[in-house]
Amino acid sequence: ENGLLDLLNEEVNDTNLYPIVHCQSGQLEMALTHTERYGEEYYSYVNGHHTNDGGTHLSSFREGILKAVNQFFNSSFEGPDVRDGIVGAVAIKLQEPVFESQTKNKLGNSDLRSWMMPLVRDTFVDYLYKHPEVAEPLKQKIQANERIRKELNNVKKAARDNAKKSALTIPNLKDCKYHLGDKNEASQESTVFITEGVSAGGSMISSRDVYTQAVFCLKGKPLNCHGQGKEALYKNLELYNVMKALGIEDSIEDLRYNKVVIATDADVDGLHIRNLLLTFFLQYYEPLVLQGHIYILETPLFRVRNQKKTLYCYSENEKNEAFQKLQNGAHC
């Protein structure tokens, strides 16, 4: 009924820090707010078609928001400080949209920025003048982001220094040849398996495709980071190494692998480690989950075999059925 306003209301679910901004001007409709989440989350549309990968209309929207904030507050805030925690949606109407692929997931109209960025900027500036109840909490959020970023920079420097002292590059990472973003068709197949210890990763390392499959071996259980600030990640060496291995230490745009596969055992400890890693990704890198980069490898609990056949089982019931099927000489 209310377009993008309803979309964002459903998405933020009352976690927004100020009333959702909703504006319509000619070909443009936009909505945005901030939450306490990390990163940026956007929904973009062209003529009602959802563009999963964004494009020139989304980059113009992001730039216009930054320009508007700095113009209204007469400041020079940096982009990451303005946009961290933002949840936004933008929809435009174009007579001749140009898409970058047959799937129409990304808009490529290069002339769009010249009119859309100023329109977003002016529309948002006008809204802020009329709605001081939005402007003040928005400024407080940006200033908090700026303060946290500067604190994180100090923590990052200390983490890097500690890594250098320990003569570490990316420990326990067996890398592959091709990575996401490389100019090679194989880059889309790039995968990293996060395993539960060096011994657990041994079989994967020996049987992997060295061109597209990497293996990162955890050392024990990672930190339970639920409810903790992002600085905790840089003070915890294990999670810091995960970020370095994936290339997301500074930005998720530098992700090195298209698929990140959590490959822990199916026992209680393995499920605990899986949940800790999912908490880490959902709390600090939710866009990676939403964009389909995070996977779970379902590993078997039992191997039942006789001299002729081997069966892998994922539950006690499957194990019992395997014994009945293989009968004499079967063992687990």
C-alpha cells in the first residue's frame, strides 16, 4: 500500500533509530533509516523489477545520501560513517533501462548519475529541514559511527602489529589459485571451507581442487561475539584471522571467495562451533548471508560398511537402517 515504506517497516521491525524517511519525487521513490546493525543493507528496483546486484541507481542513491548529510550538517563526514547501519530502498522509473546481464540484476545506465544523485541529495536535504525529529538522531548515529571507526582503527593497528610480531600471514589457510573478483571464469567457483581444527581439515586439503577450493582450519572454538562490539573481533586472534582469510577485514566488498562453507563435524562440539560462526556472520557481516555467500556443509555422523559397500549416515535411525541393509560383517 505504501510502497518502500512498508518494505522497510517490515525489514527493520521496530529496530530503527528514527522514523523511516520516505520520499517520492517524479521518477524516484526512496526510503531509509538506521539501525544498530553493522554494514549497509539496500533494496533497489527499476520499473518494479528487483535489481539484486544494484547498479548505477543504487550507487547514485548512496552518493546522494552522503552529499545531503554533509550539506545539511555543513560537515565532511566520511561515507562509511554516514552509511554504517543504514537500511535503504530505492525505486526508479526509466523509459530505456540498460542492464549489465541477461538476468537484469544490475542496472548499467551510465548517464543516470548526473540527474539522480542531485535529486536524491536535494530531496533528502529538504526532508531533513522539515523533520528535525529525524535530523538529530541521524547526526548522533553518524557521530557514533565516526567515533567507533576511529577506535577500531587503533585496535586494527594493534592487531596487525601483533600478527607481525608472531610472524603470521594467514595461519592455517591453504589457499587456492583463483579468487572472487579475478578476471577468470573460475573465480565464481572460488570456495573456502572453514574446518574444525587442522586434523579435521587434513582430508579436505588433500582432496580439494587447488584452483578453486581453499581450506581454513580453526584453532578450537571461536569467540561467542553475540552482543559484543566490533572491536572484540580485532582483539580476538582467531576471528581476526577469519576476517583476514576471507578478505573482509576492512570491507565485505573485498571478499576473496564466492562461497564460504562452514564445514564442522555433526557432533555437539561441531554444531556449537557452527552456531558461533553463524552468530559472527549474522551480527557483523549480515549482507554476506543475505547475498548467498554463506553455506553449511552437512557432514555424516556415522560410516557403516562391510567388505563390499560403505554407507554414510546422518542420524541414529539411518545408522540402524544401514546395519540392517548391509547385514553380516557390517561395522561402524
